[in-house]
Amino acid sequence: MGYAYDSSTLSVFVLGARFSMHTISRYCLSLLLATSLLALPALAQETSSELDSVTLQLKWTHAFQFAGYYAAKERGYYREAGLDVKIVEALPGDDPVKNVLDGRAEFGVGTSALLLQRKAGQPVVALAVIFQHSPYVLIARQLKTTQDIHDIVGKRVMLEPQADELLAYLQKEGIPLSQITQVEHSYDPQDLIDGKVDAIAGYATNQPYYLRRARFAHYIYTPRSAGIDFYGDNLFTTEQQLKEHPERVRAFREASLRGWKYAVEHPEQMADLILARYSQRHSRDYFLFEAKETIALMHPELIEVGYMNASRWRHIADTYSDIGMLPRNFSLDGFLYDPDPQHDLTWLYRAIAVTLLLTIVATIVFLLIKSRQMNRKLEQRIAAAHTSLSASFKERRALEIKHAEAGERERIFRDLHDDLGAKLLGLAISAQRANQPREADLARSALRDLRDVVSRSAHPATPLDDLVADWRVETQQRVHAAGLELDWRISDIEFPLPVSAAAALNLSRILRETITNVLRHASATRITVDIAWNEEKLMLTIKDDGVGLPEAGAKPNRGMSSLRARAAALGGSIIWQPRSPNGCMVAIEVSVHHITPDFDTSKIVAEQENSSVEQTQYFG
């Protein structure tokens, strides 16, 4: 649900902005252009008395999150479908689903909580999904440089009645509602800025706009980070409406999706239209911000607007089951609208089978009659092929020799690797048998470095998700072998990121040496690894519950200098911090620009050639 603000609330967020005469003139001109351009297609249509009148109930006040419906109305798409559509906004306290069920509207926009209405016996039917990802998030005040969702424990949090997926998120993260102080939602982000609360439930498409304008430091936590991926803003109707007016439902859905396609392609025109026809609660800049964030959640470049997947709805139902809001294996029958229902074509399939069988019989008879002619032609083709093979034998022989030479070079390289690798492995086994775990671990680390050099050098770049998967397997093996627990956390993948071979080696060594220090010196029982990245940086955080840092802090040593040098070569940094009540955290941040293949990696390569396996003092 996008949040709306009355005039008194809006004045808080404007933050003292003043409108000059130039701004007012430009604003008026935008309204005039939007009104004239978007209304033109509707002027040539039928009058309202000739159309089928229906009402669309929105789930909140007018905003860009409903832009597709405005476009369908103002561009005349609804009229072309024979519909006269009235769009009604919702205000705090309204129940959009109830308005549709009570017959005050034929169509509505709702959340994934439509499943709960269905379970309660309400005959709602999902027609289309607009947001492929729900915009619901938790927005918290920044308390420290690195924090996570568990930092809201004991804090004041504003939650709203329809935020079921946020409740599932907290439960999955092990945070019961009894561990937070719930505050009634005011729908005013200023309360977060003023310190009246510590966190609020909100929409990622609009609240951050005001917080950024206020330069308010904050963290955004999304349920997707815990694997809870709900749909958002779903178009729905009732079973009765679908049964009595199937063509009306089809026409309304198609016209609405057509409007959404226009809105996605023309966000600026839609912002002007909203200001001109629907709402002046917010500025044009606000609507353009909302448009950008809304389109990002729709993924129109990958997924057709309105598409919904039954497996995704099953995932949502299972998530509700996990928090006790739906029974297990809740049936979705009748809940999902099928715009192209399948008909019983058994008779057609049987006719095709009979026809195909007759065709096969006729073909066999024909082939038997023509077999002699075909045999002669086949003999001629075989003779021609033999001649061609004889003529090209020398060329093929030369190519085989070339391939053999290449294979021999590869074999020599592999034998060198295998010989040295076998010696390192033997050294590790001997050290283990001699009850020298430290030396055994050093030998295994050297063996892993050798394998990394051989495998990574063969490829100019490695996808980051593949690299992270390799890290996880190696770390799990080492941590579990040492008898510790591992908590591995990865953020949502926002975009594909190739990592150069040199950078991949450097990052692997940083993580490997840090884990080694914890295993050798921390006396820990659990290690937590957090990995996140965005368009600017890659962040690795390693936490343990061990003995922690000395009271005087970590003293610089050769091992710390080596890790700092590796991080600096990647355009980043590494820090060590104590954890409360015990343990230590190592935070590494590197520049995405420095680890991609197009970056000059000569410094990284030089650093790797000069580095060696080192024995380091525990510092985290």
C-alpha cells in the first residue's frame, strides 16, 4: 500500500521548499499538456451512456502505483473495450476488498493477502499481477555502520494491519512480535525522522524519497532477503462477476494491462497526468521517483505485465502456512484467472491420431515400392562420399596432429599441477597423522591456492554467484571439519557481476585467511558470513562468537598488512571490530569497478606473485 499524506503532513516533507514563479509556470504548462495529449484518444469514442459502467477500487490514495489504470482511462482503452470506468481511491480505514465483495466496485487492487480472504470463504479471483515483487519493506533508523534486521529487537516499530509478509519475515528471522514494541502506524515517515519510532513498515517505492530528501540515514530490510517473495498490487474481482460477465472481465483486464504498458513506457507523461487529473498531494519529482521504483519491481523488460505464476502463488500460500495463517496445501482452485482456458480436444487428438496412422501406412507402402530406386541412389551417394573422404584425408591428418600437440601441452601442464598438488596433499596427510593440524591446514591452504590459480587462470572472468558458491562449499567443509557451526547469508542478486581471475584469487585468499584465523585462534562455536553487493561495491562480513580482540585492540602484524594490501589492491578496505558480548567482526568492502575484467589488474597480479601462505596472529 503506497502512503498518502494530507496537506499538513505534506508540508513537513517539503522541508521548506519554495516554488518560484518559473516553477509554477512550468507546473501549469505540464498539467495543460498532459490533459490535452492524454485526453485526445477518448474524444472520438462513444458517450458514457453507450458504455458498460464499472468501478475500480484502488487500495490507497492516487499515486503512480496505479498509473496503468489512469492511462487506460485517459487514453481511451477502456472506452474501446466498451467500458466506462470510475476509479475510486482508498483512504486510511477503508477496506478495498470488502468494497468489491459488497458490490460497491466490480474490480479492485489488493495485496497477496487475497489468499487469506479466499481462505475465509470470500470468492475473490486474482486477474493479474502488476508488481512481480512486493514493495513492502521495513525501514529502520541507522544506528551503526553495520547492522541487520536483528537490531530492531527491543525497538519501537510501526506495523500496519495488511503487512502479513513482514510478520512472516520477522518470524523467519527468529524475531517474535513479543521482542519488539509495536506502535500504531501513523503513515507519516516524519515520526521516524523525529525519533518517535525506530522502524516503520513502508513501501520501497515512496517512503525512501522523503527520507533521502531529509538526508536521514536509514537501512531498508526486504523480506526477499529471507526468501519471502510475495506479489504486489494484484488486480482482482469476484467469482460472481466472472461468472455473470466473463467478457466484461476479459475486456477490463486487457485494457488495464494495455494501460500499464503505456505507463511503463511514458512515466513522465503519467506523472503530469496524475498531477493534472488525480492528485496534487505530492510533487512531480516525487511521482517520477515512485515511477522509477515501481517499474523496477514490475520487471517489464523480462516479464509481460500482468503475468502471474501458479508456483509463485503456491510459495506465498506456503509462507502463510508457515506463520499459521493458512492450512497446509491450501487449494488455489478457482483463485487464479485463466485468460485462455483450455477446451476438451480429445476428439481432435483422436482424429489426428487416425489420420497419422493412415499416413504412416501409406508411406511404408510407398517406400517399399521405391526401395530399389532408393538403394541405387544410396550406392551413388556412398561412392561420392568415399571419394570426398579420400581427398580430405591429408587435411584431416594435419588437423589431428595439431590437436595432438595442443593436447600434449595441456597434459604437461596438468601433470605439473597434479605432481605438485599430490605432494601438497601428501604433506597435509602426513601432518594430520603426526597430530600437527596447523601444518596440515597450511598445506591444504597452499593446495587450494594452487587449484585456484590453475582453474581461475583458464578463464578471464567468473560470475560472482559461481564464485560465492565455491566459497560456500569450501568454507562449509573447513568450518564443519573443525566442529563449528556456519551461518551463510547472501543478499538478493540485483545484477550479474563478472569477476576477473586475479580479483577472484585475491577475494578467495582474503576470505580463506580470515576463516583460518578464526579456526586457529578464536575458540569460537559459530561463524557467520554475510555477502552483499550492489552497483558500487562488494561487501563481505565475517563474524564469530569467540574470544574477541585483545582489550588494547588488534596489533598490526604481517597477516593484517597482507589482508589490507589485498583489499587495497581491489580498491577497498578491511576493518576489525569487537562484538558484544563476545567475538569479533571482520568487514571487507571492495570496489566493483576494481574486480571486473575491464579493470587493470596488474597491481593485483603483482601482489599475488609476491604473497605467500603466512602464519598470522588472531585478530578476528
